[in-house]
Amino acid sequence: MRDNRRTRLILALLLLTAFTLITLDYRASGGGVFGSMRRTAASVFGPVERVAADVVRPVRHAAQAIGSIGSNHKKLQDAQRTIEQLRQQLRDQPFQQQRVDELDKLLQESSRGQYTVVAAQVISVSAADGFEWTATIDVGSIDGVTPEMTVLNGDGLVGRTTTVGTTTSTILLAVDPSFHVGVRLPNGTTGVVTGRQQSDMSLELIDKNARVKPGDGLVTWGSNDQQPFVWGVQVGAVATASSPLAGQAQTATVKPYVDFNALDIVGVVVKPPRTNPRSSLLESPAPTVTATVTVTAQSSAPASGPATYSAQASSSDAAKQSPNRTSTATSTPKKTATATAKATATTPPPPAATTSGATPAGSPGG
């Protein structure tokens, strides 16, 4: 019991002393004996504290870094992921715009031809010698696609469906050598177009007396019940045409409108048109415009000087417009000018007047 009382007494004295010192130090405001003692202690122990702080600071920072290493690593991963997403968006922006343009062209084509289509994206293309030229798209039976349906894009005929799965389908491309499609020209001439891989497609006319020329556009003739080919889909334009002998069918090469090396957005025709669009998807030729301008100019000179009479000039402008398949006509005028000028000599002056009683020089005497 004595020890406990003594301990409590000592503790009470120490606390009383501490409070007294604090009060005196506060009142002294840095001056007096206590202020001097504090400054002396600071000057003695200050360098030691700074050295100890310099030694302890890296250890404290390392401990803090170890404690937060997990959260910092997650923040770094999130930042890297965000940067990569932004970079990918920048890389994909041109391709996204291209896809929007292709989809817009597809919708315009289907609207003009009155086709009901299911839009699809090409997943892969198989194009190699000795194998079929095919493409895989990301639509299937759940989208209403069945085998032997026409496939097109905004430029024209792509091919026809062959194998159809639940969510994917296979297309036989129009450039495959086993691909044949009946076509017609705006004048009613019919023929058969066959794929030739990377070369231009071949055309053989059915009528031996029919003739085609380079630049003629071709559309699908259409199958029975419009399956696998619907009416009026653009196929291509005649590139070259042969000169057959009498009684022989003409052949030609056809440049397809579709770029089979850059297939992306296509459409499967799930419902054919009710009426035959015939050649409405091909642009009709624009009329030829001819303009003639005639200019006539006349000038007169003073009476005492020479008079110059008629001068005529005529010029004619002929503008010929050549249609193309994308409904954009380019006009290149040709100018030819011809001018003719006629000039007459000045009128002769009147004879000189004579004076009475005078004989002109050179006249015989009387």
C-alpha cells in the first residue's frame, strides 16, 4: 500500500511540475529562462533531429509505397486500358465511317430495286486457286436467311448463299469459275456471265445476232421464282467485245462493279421485288446538248478615210455528257471556233474639178 501511495504522489508531483512549466513557457512567449533553455535544447538537438529525419524519411516513404502498391498498380492498369481504348477508337474511326458509307449505299440500292435485305458483315473470305471463292457472313437461319439467296452490296451482285447455319452463312462469290448468272442489257439483249477469279468475268450472248459494245451495263435476268437470283441487280459493264463472224455468238469480258478484294458490308435479299426493276439500277444516258453562238460585228470609218465593211465570226460549243453508274455525270465541253472575214477596198475619190480657161497639164494645145 505504501508503494502505491508513493507512486501516486510522485506521479501527481510530476504532472503538477509539467503543467507549471507549460504555463510558464506559454506566458514567457519565448523569452525568459525557459525560453533560453528551449532555444539551447533546439540548437543542440536540432541537427540530431534533422539527421534522424533524413535517415528515417526514405524508410517511411518505402513503407508507405509498399502499403499502397496494390492500389497504384490497379490505377496504372486502368489508365493503360483507357489509353488503349482511345487509340483503338482513333484507329477504327476511318473504318467505321467507311462502313457507314457502305451501309448507306446498300440501303439506297435495295430501295431502288425494291429488295428486302438483311444486312451482314463479311467475317472471312476464301480466295485461292483450286478452291471455291467463298465468303462467310455473320447472319444465318435465325435472321431469315436460306440457301440460294441473292447477295449484293451497294455496288452490285456479290454472289449467292450456299450453306446456311444458325448464325453464319457461306456465299459463293460471283468471281468463282463455277458461278453462272443470266444477265440482260438495257436494249433487251440477254447472255450468261461466268466468273473467272481475279480476271474480268466472261459474257456470252444467247442471240447470235445480238451485239454489245464496251461500256454497256448488265443486270441480272432473274431466275424462276427469283431464286437464287432476283431481278435487276447490277453485275458489271462490258470491258471488251469480240468481232464474231456471221452466225457466231459474240463474246465479251465484263468488269464487275463489286470490288471482291474489299468486301465488308453486304445484304442478303430475303424478299424479292414485286415488279421487275429491269434496268432502273443502271443510269440512263444523258442527252447531248449542242449550243451555237453567232457574233456579227460592223464598224464604219470617217468619210475621208477608208471604210471597212462586214466581218463575221461564228463559234459552236458542243458539250457531251457521258453517264456513269453512280449517277454522277461529268460534262467536258469542246470548243471549235471558225472565223471568216471579208474586207472591201476603199471607195475611189471623185475626179478633180477643172477651172474655166485653164488647160490641164499634159493636154494637147488648141
